[in-house]
Amino acid sequence: MIKGLFETHIYVENLERSIDFYSNVLGLTQCHYEAERKIAFFWVGKPKEAMLGIWEKLKEEIDIRHFAFTCDVEDVLEKSVDFLKTRGLQPYNFLKTNDSQPMVFAWMPAIAVYFNDPDGHALEFIAILEGDAKPELGVISYPEWLNAR
């Protein structure tokens, strides 16, 4: 019955700041706005396939959340770090080492890089890699993944 995840919602401290971030920094398309409810919606990817809702709340009502954006492997590998840095965002890997390069979750397998939105939500660009999963490898660099295949 379940075919995918259509939408997720997060709370933000400043709706206008977050609208600017998700529209102008990440490039999502805003599809709905309600000033009286202090909420905005964005299409994620193609319109009507996935949606993000952001709701303005008081800072003490905000729980930090995590979600990931599906990307192409080449984009995560070759573009994601520069994309984030040119927008003033600090990319980081899952292990939170000083290396900002994407890491491979060998159990999927998938390659991912993380960054935070203005409220501290942990966001991720992720892409599924070809090949069989190798959970025994844990979380490794992409060159290590290539050598293990």
C-alpha cells in the first residue's frame, strides 16, 4: 500500500528567514503560504510528488529534526560540497570529522553529505549507490567504498 513519503513538516523560529533559505538557498519551489497560520509549503523535486511544510513556532517549541533530499550520485559526489559552501553552508559528514566530503553508508549502500538549516535541523543530500550492500564496512569514504567493491 505505501509507495513513498509524500510530506514532512518541521517547526522554524522565523518563517520568513526559513522561506528565504528553502527557496533561495536550496532552490525549492514554494507552493503555498498562509500568513495567519504562519506556514509555508515547498515542492521537493517535481511538483506534487513530495512536499515540505514549515511552521513558525516559538524557539522553545522547536525540536531539531533530520530529513534527507534524494539526489543523483554524481551530484552528491561532484557538486554537493561546493553547492553548500557557495551558499554559506558548512557541509559535514555523518561521522562529523573535519572532512566535509560525502561518506558512504555501506549497509544501503548510499552516499551522503549533511548540512544544517537556520534552525539547526540536520539536512542531508543522499543518493543510492549501485552494487550490493556491505554492512560490515559501516560508514566509509567513497574511495574506500570503491576499493571494497
